[in-house]
Amino acid sequence: EADSAWLLWEEFRTLCNHHAKLTPALQMTADLPCEAILERWKAEQVKCLIIPTSIFTCDLHGRPLLSPRHQQFVQQCLFYKAQVMLAGPAEEAARYQAYRGHIEDIKAAM
């Protein structure tokens, strides 16, 4: 079921009496769920968005690129002040330096 992660989160949050300092961290997947489920997560004020380097494709110049839908969700999370963490092999870190700069540019423009 596509919303099982959100339902698990809701159950956990309920067990913690909806504590205000309890916020979710999400790890993006190559296949994002439907827009209704993404809307549920945006309502939770995600504080950390983990983006595995494995979900990136490459543009014509070999630079890492997320799908437009992924890019839109990242921007929406940044609007709500989420931190972004790229997760992947350490030896690939330099390859994603420009993307990290792009994230910082988006945050600065908000």
C-alpha cells in the first residue's frame, strides 16, 4: 500500500502524544507516491529529506539530475525549511557538489 509509511508515522506520532518536537525525516525513492500522499507528508513539516544518489539520472553533460517531479517535491520541502541530505558512496561526493550548491541557491532565494 502506497501510504503505509505515512500510516506508520501517524501511529508512531499518536503513541508519542503528537509531541511538537517529533518531526519526520523522509528518504526519497526513485518512484514517488501519488500527489495525495506527498501532500500528506508536506502537511507534516518534514525536517529532513534524504536523497539517495542512486535516484539521480544524468543530463547531457553527465551532471546529476532529478526528475521534474522529484525536483518539485524537493523545492516544496525546502520551502518548509527542510534540510536536504544526499546519501551515497563517499567517493561520489565531488560529483554532487554542484547539486548541493543548487540546493543552497534555492534556499537563499526563498
